[in-house]
Amino acid sequence: MDTSVYRPLDPEAGMPDGAPAVRGRALTKLYGRGEATVRALDGVDVDFAAGHLTAIMGPSGSGKSTLMHLLAGLDAATSGQAFIGATDVTALGDTELTRLRRERVGFVFQSFNLLPMFTAEQNIVLPVDLAGGTVDREWFDTLVGTLGLAQRLTHRPSELSGGQQQRVAIARALITKPDVVFADEPTGNLDSRSGAEVLSFLRRSVRELGRTIVMVTHDPTAAAYADRVVLIADGRIAGEIQDPTPESVLAGLDALRTLDDEPTLAPAVQR
Ligand SMILES: Nc1ncnc2c1ncn2[C@@H]1O[C@H](COP(=O)(O)OP(=O)(O)OP(=O)(O)O)[C@@H](O)[C@H]1O
């Protein structure tokens, strides 16, 4: 194992660039009861830096979606805390949670989730309309320019390619300037070329527009677009990779598998 690319995560270590946008502290999620209890997340401490693209990776069933759902306030933790900025998401009631999700969090899903009867432009501004706000036209133009959608604004989703639809979904997620965008397998439904294009736009949104994105992915090539990869296994943080490449991500995942086989050789994995 190359320890220069695969390091244990130190939950107390400050992020190098600025304060974390999102934090999990001792986050635990149990499903079911008694014998059938599943410990989907087990005391997770994790930081996601503001202004960065972070990927969450790990084997199927390791707890990636659960972690994202708890951080985004889509599901309630059994114990522990999730913070968006200084707000403790786990302490909010339903009304406050709805507001937080609408105003401070953006979502991008594998299946795009655009409204078919609306044009690209109407889909993009929908969160602002729903909140009864006024669209910041300058920000709208910046997003549309960055995401290469200027020629597509009057098209309906059925008239757009998968990659274009996902770019509309990204613009919709960013239109309210949320503190963080959570992207769940954003390239899962795209061919590799459209996927690469969407990932480039996600990275531009971070680099050029200063946004914060947390992305769950199974794909080492997709994860390599991130500034950092957080590895999760058996509901626990198992390590991280800074400035990942497809090769270092694969090595990190392989190390997880090897460690799974031989737990006594697992010094880098927090058990
Ligand atoms: N609603 C639920 N009820 C019971 N168990 C659940 C529920 N949701 C998730 N789990 C279990 O919790 C664990 C973590 O699931 P989770 O969906 O977070 O994993 P994941 O890493 O996102 O998996 P995948 O990569 O396959 O999407 C798994 O063992 C899963 O079976």
C-alpha cells in the first residue's frame, strides 16, 4: 500500500484551505431492531472543506448514501451531529429542515429529476420561484455560461442529451448559491464522454465559482476529478486521498479490500 496516497483521516486535523462547509461528528445510523439491526454508519467524524469538490467512495453497502442523507438533513441520525456551516442539522425541526434544504443545500441526482413540461431555464430557476425569491440574473448568466447552456435554455428535458440535462440539474442546484451541493452518482446514467463533460463542469463550478460539492460515486475516474476522496467501509471512515488520480483511487479501494480480507494488517483503517 502506498501511504503517500492513502492516509487515515484525522477528524481533528483542520482542512488546509478554509473552514469546513459540512461536518459530521460521531454520526451513527442504525436501521432495524434487535438481531436485525444494521449499523449503516458507525461514529463517523468527517469534514468537507468549503470551496472543494470531495468524493465519497467505498464498497456497495458501506454507508455512502446514508452519510450523505444525514449530512443533508434528508434522514435523521440515530446519534451524533451533522453541521452545515455552523448549523446543527440534527437539532432542526421539520419546518427548519425544509428551509435549510431549500435555501442552503443543492441536490444533483443520478436520474436528473427535471420537470418534463418546463424548459431548461424554468427548471434552473425553479428553486428560487418555489422560495418566492427573485432570480439573480447575473448569477444565472454566470451559471449558464459556465455550464455551457446558453443555447439550450428554451429546450425541454426531452430535447436535451443526458449530459445537457445533468448540466441543467447542476445549474438548478447552484442557483440559490447553496452552502453545499450533494451529488449522488451524478454520472451514473451517462456515457463516459458525457460523464467526463459533467465532471469537468462540476469541477469548474468549484474552481471558478467557489462552490462546495460533495459527490458520491462508484467510479474511480469520476472520483479523480475531486480535490479529495473520502473512503468509507463498513459504516466507518477508512481513509482519504488528496489530489486523487484514477490510479491512486483504485489503489485506495484495493487497500480497503485487502484490509477487509486481513484485518490484522489494517493500521491505516480506523476500526
Ligand atoms: N432503509 C433501510 N433499512 C434497512 N437497512 C438499510 C436502509 N438503508 C440502508 N440500509 C443498509 O445500510 C447499509 C448502508 O447502506 P447505504 O445505502 O448507505 O450504502 P451505500 O454505500 O450507499 O451503498 P451503494 O453503493 O450500494 O448505494 C447497507 O447495509 C444497507 O443495506
